[in-house]
Amino acid sequence: MVAIHQPGDTLLHRLPVGPKLAGLGALSLTIVLVRSAPASLLFLAVALGLALLARVRLPLLLTAARGVLLIALVASLVQGLFYGAGKAVETFVDLLALTLAAVVVTATTPVNAMLDALVRWSGPLRHVGVPPERVALTVGLAVQALPGTVALALETRDAARARGLGRHPRAYLTPFVVRVVARAHETGDALAARGLGDD
Amino acid sequence: MPVLELHAAAVTVDTTDGERVVLHPTTLRLTERRVAVIGANGSGKSTLARLFNGLVEPTSGRVVVDGLDVAREAGAVRRRVGFCFTDPAAQLVMPTCVEDVELSLRRHERNGAQRRARALEVLERYGLGQHADVSVHALSGGQKQLLALAGVLAAEPAVLVADEPTTLLDLANTRRVGDLLLGLDQQLLLVTHDLDLAARCDRVVVVEDARVRYDGPAEAGVADYVASVAERS
């Protein structure tokens, strides 16, 4: 979850954000549209090749793959039940290839470069009253809110355990929600204090 | 030095039990380089500090920074007044250290490469150079607070308001952050429970029950606060 970006100087690191995202989009579409099990193995090989090219650390790849494993297994089981084993393999391998390709892009692109690109692309929206800087900031915040929220969840659960409140959902859900909202207020204050979103 | 002024500024909040006064009408004029605000938990010192960059708006009276009315020109005031929070976790909003500093520099530097170079310079200045690409979640509490300060100071404000910046830190980091704050060229308004730090300031304001109880030289201010606690217990 936490900061997937991996600094480096490979070809993929130096590639501008636009072509990289366009490439990811094209690859994803191809993976989804081409329906054959052998082709999906080829796509997985391509994704792995990209990961090698970008020198993405193995643990990062494994963590990302593990995250999607359960969903991929369930999806391919369902597909297998209805359409047979070939389809099951294809679904599983496709999902894995998609995940790896996405991880490669995330690992080679700093969030600020992504934000800069978003600001550029949402420039035309300025004419309909949407400030591009704010669009970029919102996306950046959403990305960053995840690890923070996970940390809050763990803390709240520990606090409930320490008081012997055990596993009752109410014992940690209520304080968790209260703390997430409080954190949101604090973050809002911090952004305002840094003058972000004023212009 | 910038001039921070309160003109009969008061803050009240509506609660279910009726109105509660967080700050009685207060008039202050702060021109010293380093001003400390001390007082008990819930006395209103944090509210007083937050008035100066518009995080809290006065329900009556006026707040003026360098001739700018905070209510009317909030944006201009915030560019002039930086704010540092107790808990740096709420303040750090980007994944890595250098990116968080870059976020502060977005307004000053449109060019991505130059912005990164400036952010790296800032990190170097605050001793975080080797942590540039490290996740902000992987830093220690002291490093997080240093990074939060670096992020605020990168925008080069004329005034820094710090709300209990050392409360969560260990002794070594308290000294480090304290020395950094007191050594700044900027005007500093420091809300703190660290009386040693307060005593090193040029002026101390003691807040008690939503009122300014004492305002004057630092040593005497700290003594007054200690005496007020002894009276009550």
C-alpha cells in the first residue's frame, strides 16, 4: 500500500507520464479484448519483461500479485465453472498481467509527475470552472489517504483490544470512523495552512 | 518584523448547552521575533494562535497581519503565515519526503525539474537529504516533524505559527526542533508546554480560561504560569 514509487534511472523511469499511461491503457485494452489462453501467457511475459526492464524489486511485485490473487482466483473459478478450464486460465493470467503492468507504471512514476500531467490534461476544464490544480490535489490526497487510514484502523483495533473490548465491531468501528473524520478535518486545516487550494 | 494584531477578537462556539466562549475579546500587538503562548490544556491558546492564519475565524473583532485583515484577505495572509501542527502525520500529504516539499513549492516553481532541485535543497538544509525518496510513513516522529517544518518553511513565509510542535517528540528531537524554531529568521509564534523553550523567547503570553492572564518578558511569564498552577492545586 505504502509508497510504491521506486526511484531509478531506467528507460521506463525516464519515459514521460503521457506515453506511459497511454501504453498502459493500450496494453490493458489488448489484454482484455484478445480472448485466448496462449495470448494471455504472452501478455504476462510482456508485463514481466517490463518489470525487469524497470528493475522493479521482487518483493514489490509479489506483494502486488498477492493483493489481486484472491480476486483473480474467485473470478477464474467462476469463469471456469461456466466456460471451461481454458477461460479460467485466461482470466487468471490476464488479471495478473494487468496488475503487474499497473505496478510497473506506479513504481516508475513519482506522484508529483502524475499530478503535473493531471494539471496539464485537465487544463481545458478551467473554462468550465474546474481548477486543474485542485483536481490534481484531490487525486493525490485520495492516493495518500489509504495508508493513513489503514494505520488509523490498526491503532483503533489495538486500542479496543488493550481495553479488553475484544472483537465486537462497535468497539472499534465507532472510534475508527470518528478518527477518520477528525483526520480529514486536520488534513483540511493543514492544506489550508499551507495555502493549498487557495488559488 | 511583521506585526500580528488582535483587535478585541473573540471566539465563541455554539454547543448543545448554549454558547461557549473559547476566547474572550482580546487585544494584542505582537512585534517581537519570538513570542511564546503558554497555558493549560483547553485554555484557548491554540485558538489564539490559529486566528493568525485564518484557521479559526473570530466571531467578533478583527485579526490583522501586517495590515491585512485575515477575514477579508485569507489567501494573502496564508502565503505570509506558515503553520506547523502538533501531529505531523496530518500535515504530510504526499508519499515521499521530497514530494511533500515539492507540493509546497508548486505555487512558486512551475517547472518540475527545478522544483525537485529546490525541494532537495530544502531537505538538505533540514538534515533530511538522505531521506528524499523515503516514504513519509517510514520516518521517526522527530524526522516527521522536521519534514513538516521543511514543507512549511519551503514556501518562505514571513511568520511561522507553531502549535505545540514538540509535544510528541523525545528530548533530543525536542531540542533539535526547538533550536531550529528559535533560530529562524522568520517571526515565530510558538504555542508550547515546554517552559524551557518558552523562557528562551522574547515575549510570553499566558492564557488562562480563554483570557490573556499575563503578557510580557519571558522569564516572568513562565514564573507567572507556574505560580498560577500552584494557586489552583
